Amino acid sequence: MNPLLTNMSTNETEAFRVASETAAERGWPWRPPFVIHLENGCWDVCAEAELTVRVDLTSGQAIAEPSAQEAILEPLAALLQAKEFAGANGLTWKPSFSLQCTPTHWVVGACQAQFGGQVYIHIGHDGQVQHSMVNPK
């Protein structure tokens, strides 16, 4: 683990929780993908608030967004599960992070090294790790 991160009282998951609560308090849209990175002693937690309509290639019809009733895993739960999986499997977990939501799972990305490389951990909306991959530098 990065020694800088072991001396910090606020890690990436706590920063994400605080940012999510603050965005809700401010009435800001808080939609994936999310990006979390460490910059000059502060966690920058960004959310993509653009609205997108997906249109099916064959039918030309708009694809419905998942409804609130459908079981979509909370982004913080996906980040925590990915962090635990990375630690248990010897995957490097360094700032910066990304969270992208698909209809079936979250793709959690973490920086592998200072000059590039990325680990991707796919967390299903049931909270289970589907698979992981490393994109080397």
C-alpha cells in the first residue's frame, strides 16, 4: 500500500461518502461515472452530471434507464468491495479512482503506478466481484 495513504485520516471511500452527502445537501445531480483522485493533499471527487439517452441500434427506440425499484448497488458499496478485493488479491490500489455504472455492474478503476497502468474490478449489482483485469503501462 502507498505509505502516503496509510498516514491519512480520510481515505477514498470516506471522501466519496462525504462528497455524496454534500452533493445531496446542495441539490446537485450525483450520477456516474465518478472519478476520485488525490491532488495537493485533497481528494477531488467528481461526478458526471450530463444526461444521456441511450438508443437501441436495431430498434431505434430509447432504452429505459434502470428504475429505482431495480437492484442497483450503491457506488460506495462497489468502491469498498473493489478495495477489499484489490487488497486480498495483491492488486495495487493507488489514487486515482473511477466508477462507471453499467446496467449489470460497476467498473471500478484504480491507478496501478505513478506513470500509468490501471486495474479494473467489475462488481455486480449483487455486490459480488465478477472479474478483474490489469491494463499495464
